[in-house]
Amino acid sequence: MPEVCSHLWIEAQVRQYLATGDYDGFFIDWPGSSVVDAATRATQRLRAALVEATLREARCFERPVPLPTPIDPWLRDKFGSMVEGFFTVQERDCVLDALVRGVVFLTPHNIVDVLTTEPWLSTAWRLANLYLNSLGASRLGSNADDLVGLSQDTTCYVSLAYFDETDPFADFVVHEAAHVLHNCRRTSIGLPERRQCPTPLDIAFHQRETFAYACEAYSRILAMTQGREARQAALERHMASELPPDERVDHGQYLAILAEAVHARNGWRCIWKRCAP
């Protein structure tokens, strides 16, 4: 391919990636001395373009960074009840450390590092758009997710829009941490391997969103109340408010799980049991 044509072709690939997040994962036709060299050069070019475009779109936008300081105790308090409810005394510290370590809020201070180190270009594109959306800036593509965050392996990336949430029963950080507990392998967070269940929690595939939403709401109910009667009253307020806007969640089943949880000694175990295979 002539040099001019090659340059134009590469720029077209870059524009497509920035607009859609799509790219040829095999990097066919990208220049390089070998397949590995071509893939390396292509990845570097696309990633550099993503960082440049993200910073350009964010340049005129600012917003406060309302992160609690220090953040670790805040996260430990947020996850503590869930970890205690699901895991044995011997496992809790390991799981809690992994969940706290895995939360990454996307801010002007770390966005370049996040986009540079995220292994998957498709995920990096989604993170760039999450960050831009939190600033009120234009997203890079019209098909970008309208989310508060996403999880990748044991990492939960969270937008600063998290702090704009007004629903008292919503907590995206707990929601994504709950997903980590059935998505990752036990060994990846320091737990011993179990042949019969390689993940920290065994959750039925079709129940995964129900499980995460139930954990999210139950954590908020516990945080706002003391005692069974108060938990029941909080659940009734939740029933009269906005329920999970997700077609994968059966609202009747979701509320039945929470109703059992608020009356149980260990509501977390109820949620796990009802969502297990």
C-alpha cells in the first residue's frame, strides 16, 4: 500500500474507533514488521488518539471531585456488611481488601493513566465516554453507554456522576462490587481455589442482575435503619418508589427477595440463596 494511502487508511481506522469504539482486533493491514509489531503499533496509535480526543473534549469542562478523604475507610464501611454477610471470618479481610482496592473513580487526575493502562481498547473507549459524560462534555460516540460506571475483572470504574444520585436506595459502587463477587475467580482476590465453585459466590447467570440490585438496595436499607420494623418500613418506601429500570430484573421476585432479607437475621445469605443456581 502506498505511503499516502496507508496514512489515509490509518486515519480512517482511528476515526472509526473514536466514533464507535470498534476496531479490527486482528489489526489486519496495519503496517509492521510482524503480526505482533503491527498489533503493538496499532494499539499505541488508537490509544494515543483516544487520550488526545478525551482531553480535547474535556478541556472546557470542570466539576468538583467530591471523593471522601481518605477514601479507603469510606469504602470499607460501604462494603463491610456485605462481606461479613457472605463470607467466613477467615475470608473477610481478603475479600474486603480486594473490593476496596478495585474501586477506581474516574477523575481529571487519573483519566490519562486509566486510558493508558486499561488492556482492552473497547473498554478504554467506554471509560473515556463515562468520564466525559460525568463532566457534561460531548461523548465521543452517539452509541456510548449512558452508565455511571462498569466493572472489568476485579476493577470497578466509577464516574463522578455517582455523587449526583438522589435515589436513597441506589448505590452503584455496591452494585458493581456484587458483580465482582460472581465474575472473578477466587484465586484472583487471594482466596484458595475451590473446584466446585471457582468464583467467590455461585450465582445463577440469569439472576446476576437481580442479585446485584438486591445487594444494592439491601445495603442502603441497612445503612438507613436500625431494627426489623425500620427495615420493613424502608422496604415499603422502596416499593412505592423507582424500582430497578432493567428488563432483566423481575420486580416481583426482586421485592420478594428483599422482603425475606429484611426479616432475616442475615439478609445477605437470603439474597445469595435466592439467586444461587
